[in-house]
Amino acid sequence: MKTLSTLMLPLLLLTACNTKTSEKSKATDTELATELGADEYGMKQYVMAFLKKGPNRSQDSTEAVALQRAHMDNIQRMANEGVLVVAGPFLDDGEIRGIYLFNVTSVEEAEALTRTDPAIQAGRLSMELHPWYGSAALLKVNEWHKNISAKDF
């Protein structure tokens, strides 16, 4: 019967070879990293926004629909300008309605962008903003999304 050490040796060798292979094959696309503003870890700073129920949700259904359309148009505009990386609603009916991920480096910049949202202006939504550190590759999401979506909002 083989000993545990005899069985473990091939596994350890395989792990060592895989580690060396992945270290050798790890090539950084420095041009893309520079384009995306990535640091040495492939990360960058953003500002995360939590969209919350605002203090004024008394709009009638017609006005609420019009505000939602204007809100979606504003999202599209910011995405097209490259300042909004990710946006989306939460699927429950909680206090936090959705998120934005802004491609800016300060909360003040993000705050100025949130003031352009008609739903914020009407008080239907409010924003809670936080600096956030994440993958610079997220900047490619909107470009890729256009290739996979059959319909626009």
C-alpha cells in the first residue's frame, strides 16, 4: 500500500508546476491598463452610490412613470459619457432601490452627477455615496453590454 507521502508527491509537483506556469504566463496588457487608469493590481477608485427611496414619493402614477423615464434617460446619458460604469435596481422592494458606480475619484464629483437625475431633483430618490476600490476592467462593461442586449430601456 502506498504511503500518504508517495500519493502527495505528484500532487505537490503538479501544484508547483501550475504555479510556475501561471506566474510565467501572467502577462499584463500595460496599454489597456493605462487606458483604464489601472494601478499595479488592475484596480482603480470609483464612487459607489446607493439609490434610496426619497422623501417625496407622492407623485401620481403618470408623474412617477415620467420621472422613471427621465431617470432612465439620465442613466443612459451618463453611461454614454463614460462617467457611469454600472447601474441597476435591486429586485426587492426595500429602502435601497438600486446602485450606481461612478467613474470619478471624488464623492463631490459623484454628488454633482446625482444632482442631474430628475428623480433626485423631484425627491423620489436620494443618494448615499461612498468611495470604492474595484477592478479597472469594469470600465469595459457598458461597451460589452451593448453587444449582448437585444433591447434598450
